[in-house]
Amino acid sequence: MEKESIRMGRWFRRGTKAYLNDIPNVSSALTEFNANPGEFNARVKEFTTVLVAFNMTTCLESNLGAEYLNVLQYRRAMGRYPVPMPQSILSDHNRYFLHIAAETLVDINLKTKKGEWKFPTEVKDPKVLTSALLIEGYGLFLERLYDAPGLARNFVLGFEEVLWNKFKKSRFLKDVLPWMIEERDAFSPKMSQELQTSN
């Protein structure tokens, strides 16, 4: 897992440099993480861990429960088909995944330039920016991969539900918690209430 995280981290940094380096905050984050890749690789490893938990949650045979409102929406759209892991994007047998990943990075750049995505130009903390780009970018990748409009939103909110319910000490949760609090009405009433009192 450690070697895979390093390999994936290297690929993500290369792809980000190729397609998003003209966004100043992203460029600054890349400079910091190229100098200290350990922190970035740890986040990639944690991201993969949460994805495994996401897949396990979508495969539950019993009711998911109210705390997984958006995971349930994702499952309704995709069935129990698992979210592909980052390792599969790098596999020599999945050139199509690499093609979609490159298209996704181009799309992120375009959305940022058009002002549809504001956080790449507003967030200056490299760690928070990395977490946001990984989660939002992966959602966009899945939406393009399956040609399923709206899937990105389901994935992002579902990923955040898994973070909240299973990874309270996660780096990602700490980074995205302010956004989750802002969007608390998108979650179950119980989770919304918990988020409201989490500050």
C-alpha cells in the first residue's frame, strides 16, 4: 500500500502540474508537496482508505441508515458497482481510465477559469486545497467515466458522509469540515444537527 501511495502521489502531482499549474494556488501547493512529498502521499493513502470504506458501505445489504443519505443516492444511480480505486487508473490495462483522468484535469482547469469552481483560486492552504481537489476531482472523474450527470455531487457528499461517520480523525474531514457545515442541509437531519454543533 505504501509503494502504491507513493506511485499514485507521483502521478497525481505530475498530472496536476501538466494541467493545473497555471492556477497560482495549485502551483504553490505543488511546489510545497514536491519539496515534502510525504504529506501528500499520506493523503493519497488516506483517500484510498476512505474509498475502500465507501465501497464497503455501498455494498451493505441491509438499509444504509439515515446517516448515509447521499451514499444511498449514489447506490441508486450506480447499483453496487464499486468506485474504481486510484491504482486502477494507473494500470497499463486501463488506458481508458487514464484518458478520462486527463480529460477531467482539463475540465477542472476550465471550470476554474470560468469561475464555476472557486476553491482552486480561493484556498491557499496547500493541504486543504489538495483534499478538495482529490475529492471533487474524483467525483468529476466518476461522472465523466460513467457519463452520469449529477454523480459527482452524490459521490462528494457520500464521501463526506463516510468521513463523518467512520473517520472522525481524518485529515480530509478536518480540511473539508467548514464546507460540510455550510452545506449541512444536504445531509440527513441527524448529521445536519451534528454538523451544526460541531464547531
